[in-house]
Amino acid sequence: MKIDTEIRHVSKPGANLFLELGFPPDEARRLQAASRKQINDTRLLKQQLMEELSLWITEHHLKQADAAEILMVSRPRVSDVVNKKTAKFTIDTLVEMLSRIGKPVRLAIG
């Protein structure tokens, strides 16, 4: 059995994917705006969680290798947190790391 790997379409950067998928223009614009907002909200939340982890590392005068051992992650992962590389983490992972250092995370809605 042969697997089909032919590329049939490539979307240009910034293109409205919803429009390309066939949604009516008004709906495509609404969906794109909602998608961008959700992506931005998630990025901001990750940044906030990473800031808490970075502050903890600074407050305890830890080297990244020592923080990595406590957080049970690799040293490069700690570097990614300190440098706010949000795309490399899920919210769950950051919450778990904060839990390991005794900083419970509470979710407030509204």
C-alpha cells in the first residue's frame, strides 16, 4: 500500500484558513478573530506561569541545573522557561512544574 504524501495546497502566511476551507467571508473573519484571541490568551497565560517559575528560580538563587533537578526536567527545559519560549510548553506542564515547587495554581473565571 502506497501512502499519498503529495502536497496539494499551501496556505500563505497570514491567510484566513477558514476562508480557504470554504466558510462564508463573514463567518471566516469571525472565526479567525476568535482563533487569534484564543491563541493570544493562551500565550499570555503561559508567560504568566513562566514568570512565576523564573521568579522562584531567582529568589532561591538557583542555577538552572539545580532548578531542573527540583522541577524534574532537563536543564534546557529550565532555560526555555526562563527565556519565555511559550511554544515549547503546554499549560499543564507549567502548572505541574509550579506544583512541584509548592506553588499551587488557581483558575479564576471572569
